[in-house]
Amino acid sequence: MQQTKASDVTEVGCLFLRGLPVILGDDPSTFFKACFDVDDEEGSYNDVPVGILCHEQENITPHMQSLHHNASSVGIILEGNIVMDVESLPQAMYIVFGLTYALHLNYPKYMNTFFNRYF
């Protein structure tokens, strides 16, 4: 958090959401997927039961790429398919939680601690 100059509330929220699973001991690498706008997305998230896909801009630095707060678009993945595009990572997280509850889905095992403590 100290290495970035994030001043926008959404950017700070994205940093928080990306770092909290790591602090809680979960493995967010399966939940958070990233691709460049020009990449072929097929196959990169087919094995993801529940997750978030961030379309990154191609001209960003590697440090910023890992934070996902500058994604050009964010999609929600259910059973390997993008079911919805949203504006930001925090919005995607709340919608994923709502869909999990409404569709009676189990929390992803790799993010179980995060969803049980944060939501």
C-alpha cells in the first residue's frame, strides 16, 4: 500500500481486495485471472468455477499489472464462462458474493477464508 500513490477510493478498495486474501492465507491466483485486451482469453479461465477476470491495458508496468486496479474492464466468471461485465473490482466482488448466495453456490475452496471472514 505504501508503494503506490493510490488516492482514488476505488483504487484503494482494489488494493485492499487484492491483498486481503493473501493476508488471510488463501490462494487468490485461481480466483483472480488477468489477460491483456489483445490476448486470446479462451482456455485461460475454463477451469475456474467462480472468479473474476481483469482485462489489463497492454501499456502498463509489471508492478501495476499485478494490482488489477487499472483494469480496462472486469468480468465475472461462473463455471468457466464470463457471465457479466462490471465497472470495477470492488463491484465485481460484491456481485460475486451476491451470485454465490442467490445461486446457492459453495464458496471457492481456495478463497473460503476470505469469503467467510470478509463477507
